[in-house]
Amino acid sequence: MAASRGEFSSRFGFVMAAAGSAVGLGNIWGFPTQAASNGGAAFLLVYLVLAFTLAYPALMAELIIGRHAHANATRALRSLSSRPLVSRFGAFTGIFGLVVASLILSFYAIVAGWMIAFGLGSLAQLLGIESVASWSTGFSLPRNLLFMLLFMALTIGIISEGVHRGIERWSERLMPALLITLLLLMAYVLTLDGAMQGLRVYLLPDFHRALSPDLIIAALGAAFFSLSLGVGTMLIYGSYLPDRENLPLVGGMVTLVDIFIAVCAGFLILPAMYVAMHNGVEIFSPSGSLLSEDTLIFTVLPELFATMGVPGALVSIVFFFLMSIAALTSSISMLEAPVAYAIEEHGIERRKAAWFIGGIIALVSAGILLDFGTLFGLVVSLTTRYSQPLLGIILCIYAGWVMQRNALLQELKQGNPRAEHGLFWKIWPWYVRVVCPAIILAIFTRSILG
Ligand code: TRP
């Protein structure tokens, strides 16, 4: 069975793929700007605490369920219980998860398309092809459609190659490239005038802001989004892990890489903003807060690059290349969730499944683009703000309450015969049963009410 459904061939391959899923626009774009506007190092601290105490245990729930079943989320959750109702609800959760994963991909592909467009725009700028440069960096329906489709085609192309030849091989190439590019950019930006001020904003904690409930909600959302939790992407990656693999260890590695890249991105983006200010670019909104999100990436940074002449154009190409890679290693994990389901539950051949499902998602993206102002924000909040935490709670409950304690231990022991005596086994089982669902629920309720 394992051979026919594909498997990661090495620990490095798995960690690169799962970290590739985790590291994406959320880390390089979302995290630094949120940190900037929410108390700098204090936000970082809250984020770290939540990532280790809530996101890591939830990630482990997905990896264990997936590896135990060696199957897609729907089958994995269905097979955990022999009680019909629990089993059917599990299958339903799996399907709901893959619908959410597909919807996340439908907005993610739009933003990722912009990254490619801006990279190409900088290249055109450098070559002096002004018309192409301004077309690809200006907001228009044809531009948005074209680059979204291009990005979807890349995603589908990799997924149709399969787990080993597609996901693993490309993650092993792209992730080291991403890391090196990020470190080089960071080192370069830190040498520019104004960078130190940005560093100060990033590293001086303002605890006043960091302990507010809103901020904790934001940090939890960021941590869940960043580790790709809830929708079954990590579950399906876990299902491709060989039984000999030590799950808590590889899960820990993935969490660490994810956090490390987010923290590094902070060392790039915040200093870059203050370099921009030093060069005369406006970086504060009229209300006095730092510009963030799309304005930051698509206005402030390009304006900064423009003040830097030819080196600026080069840095710009490299920067948007970095963003595109980060997005691609994440988008493939989103598409794998529904594709694995179609292959295993409906016997559709992988290549066909990838193009068919990818095609539908591209159509949904196109629909969003037609009424961007209304639909984009709606889909983002429906999926990431509401569905992801809810699904996260259900997955923790299935790992903690539905899956037999014995089965859990057996699963852990395969990769580590001494698992029973380890710290993980002492803490995690009750933690994922009680603490995770309760805290996620509390934060979730507050975010709905507030
Ligand atoms: N974690 C990725 C990021 O930080 C995005 C991502 C990939 C994702 N797969 C996911 C988010 C599944 C939610 C669910 O950009």
C-alpha cells in the first residue's frame, strides 16, 4: 500500500516538504508586519509561546493521525472509530478540511501571482522595458488573472509529479534556495542606513500591547496559519512518512524551521521599512501606525527599491523570487489535500486529479478576482479566522479522545522504542485532550464575540 501511494524517501525530504508547507507568505509577510504593529519583541514572545504550546501539539495530532492511517484525512478520521456517528463525523471533518484547503489556495494563488508579477516587473525595469514593468506592477483584472493562472499551473505541475518526484524533490531544491536568499537579503539590508532603527522597533518589547486579548487572537491565528494546521495538509504529509520515523522529533524540526524563518523575516522586513523611511518613503499611515500587509509589500518595498537604483532592482528581483518560492512550497501542500482524497477515495489518476481540482480552484480564484473588493476578505476570514481554529479543535479531539491511547503509543513507539518513558508521552496525550481544545475554543469564542 505504502509504495503505491507514495512516501517521503528521507527525513530531510520530509522536513523540507513540511517546513516548505509551513513557511510561506504567512512567515515572510504576515509575521514581521504583525510584530511591527503589535509591540515588537513582545509579539514575538507571545507568538513563540503559542507556537510551542498550542500549534506544535496540534501539528503532532495531525502527523500522528496521518501516519497511523497512511491515508488521506477523510479516510484517516473515518477509520479512527468503529462507532458509526463518530466515524461519519470524522469523514465529514476530512471533507470540510479539504474544501477549506482549496479555498485557502484560491486566495493564496492570487497573492502569490502578484509576487511573480512584481518579480517580473523588476526584471523588465532593469532591462528598460517600461511598459511591461508598469503593466505587471499595476492592479488590473488581466494582470491578476494571468499571474494567478501561471502560479496555479506551477502548483499543479509539481503535484501531478507525485509525492517523491514532485513534492519532495522540489521542496529539497526550493527550501535551501529560500533560506540562502533570505539570509543574503537580510545581511545586505542590515548594512543600509536606517536599518538599525528598524531593528530597535523589532527587538524592543512593548508588553502593554502584547498581552491584550486581540493580540493573542492575532498571534494564535498567525501560528495556526503558519503551521498550515486544521485543514489536513499536515495530516496528509504525515501519512507519507515511513513508520520508522520519530514523529515528535520531525514535528519539532518543522516547527523550529518555521519559527526560525519567521524570525529571520522580521530581521529583513522591519529594517527594510526604516531604510525606506530614511530614503524618504512614507511608512506610517495617517493614523500613525506602520503601514502593513499589501501596502507594505506592494508599495513601501517597491518604493524603497526604486530609491536604490540598479542594486535596488536586483534586490527587488531577488526579494520577489523569494516570496514566490515560499508561496509555491506552501501551495503544493494545499492542493495535495484534495488531490490525495480524489486519488484514494475515487480512484482518479494523480495527473488528472491534479489538473481537474487545480482547474476548479483556479475558477474559484477567477471568481474572487471578478469582485475582489467583496470576496477576497470574505474568503480569507471564513477560512483562516473561523474554519481553521474549529477544525483544529476537532482534530485535537480525534487524536486525544477518539484514537485509542494504545494506538497512539504504538504509533510513537515505531519510531522511538523508548517513547513511553519520554517527556512527550507524559505531557502530550492529556494536553491534546484538554488543554489544546479548551484554549483554542476560548480564544476562538472571544474572536467571534469581540
Ligand atoms: N503555512 C503557509 C504560510 O505560512 C500557508 C499554508 C500552507 C496553509 N498550507 C496551509 C495555511 C494550510 C492554512 C492551511 O503561508
